[in-house]
Amino acid sequence: MKKSLLTCLACFAIATSAHADVLVYGPGGPAPVLKELAAQFEAQKGQKVQIIAGPTPQWINDAKVNADIIFAGNSSMMDGFIKAMPNSLNVKDVEVLNIREAGIVVRKNNPKNIKKFADILKDGIKVMVVDGAGQVGLYEDMALKGANQQNLVKLRENIAYYAPNSKLAVERWNSDESIDALIIWSHWAKVLGDKKAEFVSLKDDAVIYRSAEIAVTTNSQNKAIAQEFVKFVQSKEAQKVWIKWGWESK
């Protein structure tokens, strides 16, 4: 009887685990893509994947306890997560996802006629940059890509606001119409929408690319399903969703 009871409890635990939500934590940038893909995955596989996204302090403590998957907006951010979660993340488990370009978000209809990086260095242009959360040094990299020191000098003179993260940059963009240009990843223009923003692609002028990354945690209670989801977000089928949200196709 005792053996039978233990067997039943074990079966119940396995069944419960199989139907538990896969918990996925990370920043806001790749979140729209992963949320849409999670909905598709659930529809196809019958497995619930929950995306918890936003600035790191909002979720990191919960992630240390129950995360099945961690995703990041670039390599340095993932490196930071690995340092913060040494018992859950292993660098060998990190997989590189899609890339996106950094460029310039401008107001609808581009009233300041910003078409290249040099245009945001002109007198009177108010620029916002993100100086944190995976974008540390991004504006410097872009300004100095052509090895012209004066570009950084002029850019610094025009920076009106240093946002700590992309979420706060978007909020500032919506509330402060005096800002003419925002240096940020291409997909944030999609988040802002056509009525509030346009994206100026710099191409070889000053463009910088960075990738999203993802890893299944070493202590995941839903490892098989989590690994299946990671494969799904890299599938050929998933590329349409990445492109839709402003990322490059793999």
C-alpha cells in the first residue's frame, strides 16, 4: 500500500511538472517577439510558456528561484545575468538568437529631416540615448565608428537626456516632444508605433548590431519543454515574427 501510494505521488509530481508553466525571464527588448512565439508554441504544443519581462530589478529575484529560461538583449547583458545567477546559468548553455541594428528613432514624418548620423550632430538637435541595460557605450561606439573624435564631442553637446533603460527612454519619448532623436535598437520603433516614431537606418554609416541570447537554466523543472521552446524561437517558422518586430532574419 505504501509503495503504491509513493508511486501515485511520483506520477502526480511528473504530471504536474509536465503541465506547469515554463517561466521565461528577460528584458523588454526581445519580449514582444517571445510573447508572440510563446502564444504560437502553446497553440501548437499545448504547453504554456509565460514571458516575464522588464527592467532586471523587477524580476531577477524571482528568476533565481523558478526560472526555466533566461533571455538577454545582448551578450554583455547575458554575461551579467550569469554572474547574478551562478547557480542557475552556465555560459555553455547560451544560444545566440537574432540580431538587430542600432539606429535613430525620429518623430513621425521626420520633421528635422534626419537621414544619417551626422544629422543628429547639427546645432539645435536634441538627442536621447540609453546609457544602461545592455546599451552602455552604444552611442559612443556609433559616434566613433569612423574614428572621428569630433563626432562624439558634438554628440555629447546634443544629448538632452540619458535614459537608464529602454523602457524609460520610450516613456520619455512619449512625454517630452522636445526630443528630436533617440539612439536605440530598431525594434523599439515598432513598439512606439507608426503614429509616434519612424526609424532611420544608418546602414554602414554608424550602424552597430547586437544579438538577443537565450539559455535554459541548469535547475529548470521543465527542462525538456524549455529546450523545445528555445528550438522553436530559432525555427524557420519563427523568423516571420522576428522580422515583424524589427529584427533581422536568421
